[in-house]
Amino acid sequence: MAETTTTTMPTPADNAPLVLKNKTVFNLAQRDGPAPSPAIPRKSSLLTKVMVGVDDSESSERAFRKAVRLVDGNAGEVYVVHVAELVTHPMEDHPATALASIVNPLEDRLEYVNALEQREKARRVQAKYEKLFDEVSQDRFTYISVEAPSAKEALCAKAKEIGDIELLIIGASSSSVITRLVLGSTAEYTVNNAPCNVLVMKDKRL
């Protein structure tokens, strides 16, 4: 003999919605009122791909922490880029450059010292940010170290190379007049040449 199961539906109170299989059916008593609007999912204001240009300054760390707050913790990515600015001859393979090195060996020595200092600084910056990665909950980090004559050009080129960067954040530091002028040109170049929006985190002293 086949088993029969009978289910008795509860009688809803007046104007109370009746829920069937996760769908809400409104009672006829509500038909004269406005029809309920379907819920529209809100798009998250968080970003999914942010790049930060860093050095060993306090403003760069603020820029990094700003990126962590702006990026989506579940699907976001933060690219932390440090550029070691190496002084190089503009035409190092040109015979005239080789002759200049012979005539003025001090120039080669200064270039060598600059390279040592910049690479040592790059190691310190990388160690600092790898430690910061462990302090925040966001684990989608990529650290990139670049050697180039110009930090501003290298940052823009790297943003284009990575692709789909939504925001580039850079820090500005130092209180000297000369540095302020340099920062102004760097910010202007970055804003005009980066493939995305640019946010400059100013030092409190500027």
C-alpha cells in the first residue's frame, strides 16, 4: 500500500505575507497598495586592483594603508612597487661616453656609489613592506622592485604592464622647496601618463 503524506498549509493572518519555497507571495488584501520593488543589489565601492608606489617615507606607508582600506578584502589585489633610481649615462654604449669615463673616472665612481645606496635602500623598503603584509588581513599582495633612471616613468610603465589598475597611489614627502618642485613635476607626470586615476598622499609637512 502506497504511503500518502498530507501537508496542511498554515492560514496567514490578515496582510501577512505567505512564504513558499523562499518566495514571498503577498495577500490579496495588499493588492490595492503599491507593488513592492525588487531589491537591487548595490555595487561595492571597494576596488579590486590597486597599485602603490612606495619608498621608505612615512607618506608611502600611509599610501599603502590607504590602499588596504580601499581594496576588496575578498577579491582585491594590491601591487606594491618600489623604484630604485639608478643614475646612468644617457648613451652608455656610445664611444664618447666611454671616453668621458676615462677622462672623468669620478663620474663612474659616483654612479657606482649611487647604485649601491639605491639597492641597499631597496632591500630595506622590501623588508619593511613584507613585514607590513603580515600585519594586515589582506593577503593578496604583490611586491615589485624596479631599477630605472626615473621613478615616475617606471611607475607609469609598470601600471600599464600590469593592466586593469583602477587606482595608483603615491606618497609625497620632504619639506624642502626644491623637493616640492620635484614632487609637483612627478605628480603632474604621473597624473598625465598613468593609465588610471592617481591619488597623492601628501606628507603632513607639505
